[in-house]
Amino acid sequence: MTIMSDATGTGVRAVVEVLVRALAEHGDAVRVTESQHRHKTLIEVFVAPSDLGRLIGRQGRTAAALRTLAATAGERDGKDVTVEIRESR
């Protein structure tokens, strides 16, 4: 398993981070990490508790759109990307 810090990473992580910061009310509280697990790239997004609902959206539509954009960006690099949205503590 390889974990990349906030300072490094790929274009996929950068795309997700820009989108999430734009959507979140507390953009400064957003943290995005990237790790590799068995040929899959996991992007974990940590947001303030008050932004969790905003990022998931009605019926999960915003989260689904974010995952679709990340998967599309990952295809360009030949990666299988999964995005998980979590509440930061």
C-alpha cells in the first residue's frame, strides 16, 4: 500500500481536491489523500461535518458525479479510481 501526502499525488487527486473545495462551505477544512490498494487508487476526502451533506447531495447525486469525474480523470492515467467521502474529526 502506498500513501501519498497532500503535497504530492496525481492529477486525479488534484481534480477531486479542486472540486471538493469549490463545493464545501469550509474549503480550508478539506483534506484529500490518495493511496494505492491492489491496482486501485483510493481517494479519501475528509470534510467538516457540516459539509458532509452538501458533498453527498440529494439522493447521493453530487457524490456520484464526483466519483464519475474522478474515474474519468483516472482512466486518462490508466487507473481504477474509487472516491470515499468521510467526516473529518
